[in-house]
Amino acid sequence: MKHPVGVLVDRRTLRGALRGKTTTERVGLYRAIARDDLGIDIVVFAIEDVSLASHRVTAYAPAASGWRKVRVPVPQVIHKRVLYRTGTPLAKVRKLHRRGVIFVNPPLIQNKAGMNEALAQAPAVRPHLPPTFAYRWERLAEMLDAGTRVILKPRVGSVGQGIMRLIPEGRWTQLTTRTTRTLSRSALRARLRKAIGTRRYLLQEYINLAKYEGRPFDLRVPVQRDGSGRWTLPGVVAKVARKHPFLTNAGQGGRVLPGVTALAHAFGESHAREVMGRIGEVALAVAKAVARNHPYAADLGLDMGVDVNGKPWVIEVNTRDQRYTFHEAGLEAEFRILYRNPLAFCSHLAEVVESGGSWTPQD
């Protein structure tokens, strides 16, 4: 095995895959695509099994049946499929990054406020960003006084945890988490102080989302570099709020279905095609904006909303796309492509590095 592409997953996922368990990260698909589609060598590993002293890793490579354990140098190009926010794992990834190891995606670009500020610098993206501010009670009170509906969410977080919706009703405010309470301003301030504590939150103007069968939906729009390094959009999934009053995440009981189905229901087939075209244009502009600061960002999952007028809005940029929504929506071809593109791109990068060249991003 010479210069394999690395696939970095969390230890729990790796152990489950080795025992044949089905996890949200389909490790077996990497094996099938590497062997059958691309003809490349890969190794799958957890960061805990990397030795910085020897710059080697205990990993698993595809075998005739299943996986075989190997001990190899740390791959020069690694597809990172796990988020590290603090602690030893993140420190280890950063040390490898400083040694010249290329991570697709980069070590840490998860801060929502920082991402929003970067996207606001892109003229093609700026009109599609909901007004967003660091949380201060005074700012929130101003927004509520102006009649603005607000989403309050953690600066760093996932699967909808900690998100609140606030709707002004005169001198009172509806506060919705899983249930709705109507509170006076003083009661609201006290409740938020208790709920937020010392964590940092963001205020974001609430979008009046289009609806599918009477329930609001947003879209997961993956944007990936392919084997030639160009940005592609493999498909779109709609996430429909079902058990939760407004959150669409699967972790909050949301329902998934093909994006074209939800858009056609909301806007009619003809208008839906126009809306989908706008979504694609904005998604590509977002990817290019992210890549200006993070050139090896190549596997992004955008949460996008579409308001009742058909305007796309960029809600969030995820650097570990939750691909299983495509499987749940029955989009199996797109699901496979989501695994194939990053491996093909990493293989392309590895070839460039091994030849002594440097990679120039493609639009």
C-alpha cells in the first residue's frame, strides 16, 4: 500500500463498523467506492490511534472481505468526518495540520458567528443571510420592540440543540422550545439568563419558511468538490418539521423527503425549478466564499431555507454533512455520490502532492 487516502472517523463509529453494525457514517461505502469505483487505497482510522512521535497510525484497510489492520505512516491527505471542538483530539489534528497533513475539511471552522461574518463578505451571498447578531439582551429587546421574530441559537452546536424561537406579541413574547410559553419581558429575561448561562448565543431573524402539508421545511444542500476539484451539488433533501413546532432536524423528529418534492408542493413544479436554480447559485457562491479562507474545504452541508416568496436563505454551513438524510429520503444514487466525491477529490490531491506539485483551487 503506497500513499493511501485517509478517512478519519470517531472511534465509536469505527468500532461499530468493524463489528458490522450500521452507523450513520456508512464506513463500508468508503471501502466499496475505493475498491470498485476509484481503484484507490484508503485507510480508515480514529485520531486516538495516531502516534505523533512516530508519525504513524494504526488503521484499517479494505481486505478481500471486510477490513485488515495495518500500521502505516499518517496519510498526507485525510478526509475528516468527525468534529473536534476541544481537547486532545483537536490538538492532535492541529499538530498534524502544522506538519503539512492536508485535512478535507480543515481542522476547525465550526464557529457560526465567524462563518456568518466570512459569508457576509461575499456580495453574491450577503443578500441571502438572515440578519444575525451576537446575543445581548438589549439587542434582543430592540428586535422584539420592532416586531421582529427571532431565532436564538448557540454559536457552536448541532442537531438543533439549545435553539429557541421568540415571537413578539405587544408587551409579551412567545418563547418556543418544544413547547410555547407567553412571558412578560422581565420573565423572559430571567428565563433566558437561566437557559443560556455563560454560553455564547446568536440572534437571527426568523424566516417565514415555505411549508409542506402545512409544516415548515428547510433544505440540506451538500456542496462538494469532485475528482477534478470542481464544486458540484449532488442533490437536495427537504427536512420537514413534524414533532417539533419549528425545528426540522431528524434529531428533533423531522421528516425527510426529496427537495424537489417539497418545493413542487410549495410552489408548483414550474416555479419550483426556478427556486431550485436560485438555491444552486447561492449554494455554489457559499462554497466559494468558504474556500477563500479554507482552500481545502470540499465537503460542506448547507442548511438553507426558502421563504414563502421563494427566496433562498443561508441558515448554516456544516462541515460534517449528515448524509444519512439522503438515504432516508430514498435518494440512493445521490447518497453514494456524497461518499464518492470526497474520496475522488482526496485522491486527486494526493496525486498532486506526490508529484511535488501544488493544488490550485478550481471554481
